[in-house]
Amino acid sequence: MNRFRIVFLSVFVVMFAVSAYAQAIKEHPLIRPFPGSVLAENMSKYNKFDAYEFYHFNEGTKQREKKTIKGEYWRLLYEVRTSSGDRVKTISKLEFFENYKVAAEEKGGRVVYEDVGQMVLTIPRDDGGVTWLRVSGNAGLGQQDLIIVDEEPFKKSLTFGPAEMKAALDADGRIQLYDILFDLDKATLQPESTKQLQHVVTLLKDNPDLMLEVQGHTDDQGSDDYNLKLSQRRAETVVTYLGLFDIDTSRLVPKGYGESKPVMPNTTEEGRAKNRRVELVKL
């Protein structure tokens, strides 16, 4: 009798632990599933910190590449079911994809890769970080398999040195610089920009075959046309500055994009500050 009680108690403890673990699977606060979806907790996973390799299309190399994203991690399996619990099998994969695409775009996100089996999106967050989302699944079973990583917010250093810039360009084909500053509504460089610009000079001298598009970006304050022209003048100012230090400016293409390529929503000052930037893109 005592042995039976001990075994029963052991089984109860194990079942309680499994149940407690399942309840620990929390849904993502930003990514919402297709309407009518139910979370399959036993097939889902959450880690406070993990990594996943997402496909993305590298604009610099024009190739599909993998990028390892680290941060808070979810793998969530959702199933669309009726009120009686039956699976809904009439939803196409395209309908699933379009649902997540539209929802992401409403939050300032975009598709960074798509093929017949999966779609990868990035969505900017208010804390300055980016959420990566891979959508796949089995439409015939009404299933959506979501892999989500909340990439840690960008921690702005005082400046990027030449080595850090080269590593970023090799890995991603581009780098965002926030320490090249201009006077308000002008293309005049502020004195504190010198340190970052000198690092760019060193980068170009140490890598004589490197060719770059020097991009200017603004927030959405002002008209589209005004911001486009302002960003172009600022990009040209950076190229002119680099030319003063014996950099062959034929290696550099200044290009202003105005407010057309935000990295965060322009709804907060932090978001607007992130959008006012110079980017270097490998050619």
C-alpha cells in the first residue's frame, strides 16, 4: 500500500511538473495568430534567450543568406479550429502569409524573405529592437508554425571603429551610423561627426577595393520632396568630406532616400532619431 502511494505521488509530481511547464509557454505580445487559432502548447516552446538562423535577402549581395538572430525566443504552433474543436482545413498557405504580412506592415514591418514554404518578416519595436518572424506550417491541417525572436535593442556605442564597420559590411552588406550629425534642416556637418568620419576614412584606406553607397535618411518631418533633397545633400556632404582625405570619390555613390526607408515608426522621438541616419552599403 505504501509503495502504491509513493508511485502515485511520483506520477502526480511528474504530471504537475509537465503541466506547470506547459503553462509557462506564453504567447508573443506583438505577433497575433490567424483568427480562430488555438495554441498547441505541447508543440510550442519558449526560451528567455536563444538563437535562430533566419533567411533574408541581402540587398548588398543580391543573394539569399542566413542571419543568426539572438534574443527572447518563441516557437509557437497554432491550429485554426471551429467552436466545436474541429480543424479548419480550407485556409490556403497564401492566406496565412498575407494575414501576417499585412499585420506586420501595419506595425512598420516588412517581408525580408519569402519562398513557397516560408515567409520571414522583421517588425520594429518601440524599445528600439527588432522582432524577427518566420511563418510556415501545414495549411491542410490549419497549422501555422511561428518562430519568433525578439532581437535585443541596438545599444548605441559612441562610434563604430573601422574593424566593427568592416565586420558589419562583410556580414550584412550595410551598416547604420548615428554619429554623423548635421545641423537642423541643413547638410552642414556638426563638429562631433569628425571621429566617426575619420573611422570611415581609415576603413576605406585599409580596404582599397571597397566601394560604398553612402546613403542619407531622414524622419518624416517635412514633405517627401524636401526630405529627399535634404538626404541627398547630406550624403553628398559625407562623400565630399571623405574626398578631402585622399579617398577616391569614384568608389563612393551618394544617394538620398529621404523618409522612404524608416527602420522604426516615426510616432516617437526615439523612432524619428533612429530614422535620421547615414548608412554605408557595400556595392
